[in-house]
Amino acid sequence: SITDLREDTVGAAYIGMKEAEHKRRSVCIAVDESNVKTLVRYCVNKKILKTNDYVQIIHCAADENATTLNRVTTEINVDMREELMQHFKEPGQVDTILLFSGDPRDEILAHVNALRSMDLLIIGNRTRHRSLLHHVIGSTAVYILNYARVPVLMIPDGCLQDAYDDDQAIA
């Protein structure tokens, strides 16, 4: 069986679940066009995000066409912001950042590593390659896990797909 990190002492400490309730964490969620809604909803539903966290949703749109960029921007700035505002205590707890140039993994790392106060980076995992390592973990996720200067919580595609299926069943 897989240990729930929120219940395991070491895991809970790593993702900051056992900290004092009054401490506000800074959490960055890096999304792409395939997981905008499911990654954020998963973080809320699994109680990874606390009600007093400050959250940045970042999206690197360097390689997207105008239609995809418009759809993702709307999902982040309208749909997800509204859902997150129902979860959080104060209006200023959610921020969205759109990165326009460069390799997404480099841009995400540059942004997060520049912010010394960031407590946690949450990423999804999408595999595209057939090599064994990259079949289990995608190349962007491997790179971020290796070079981030903050704790990283990687949520596999399978978990996000289960959350998406649950959302569809409720709707």
C-alpha cells in the first residue's frame, strides 16, 4: 500500500502539513495545457493546499498557439481563480503568472528558484518518451525534480485522471 504523505510523519513534514496552523506557506503550482483544472482541483480535494496558503499558478506558454493560450488563460484566470477563492480565506491568496518565452522547465525553475520564500512547488507528470526513466517520469518532471531548490511534489497523471473521472461523475 502507498503511504499517504499527510499521515506519514516524514512525508507530512516534507510537504508542510504539520506546521503551525498560522504559518502561511507559499505554494507554486506549475500547470500546462493538459492539466490546468485537474491539477489544481486535485491539490484542493486532497487537502494539499491549506486555507491560509498563498498560491501562485504559473503557466509557461512559450510553445502554444493563440487558441490554446486563450483557453488556458481563461481556465486559470476565471475558472480556477473562482474555485480557489471559495477554498481560501482572503482574496489576495491566489496569483497567476504567465511565462511567455523559453523552455518551460527552465522558466519554471528560474521563477521558483528566484523566489527564496517559496515553500513548495507542485507539478504534474506527463510522459511522452519511451525510455524507461522517462516512461515512469516525464523529462520535464525529472529535470525539475533534479534542479529545483525547493521541495517538489509531483502528482502522476494517473492520479489526475482519477480526479478528472470523479469530477465528471459528479457533474
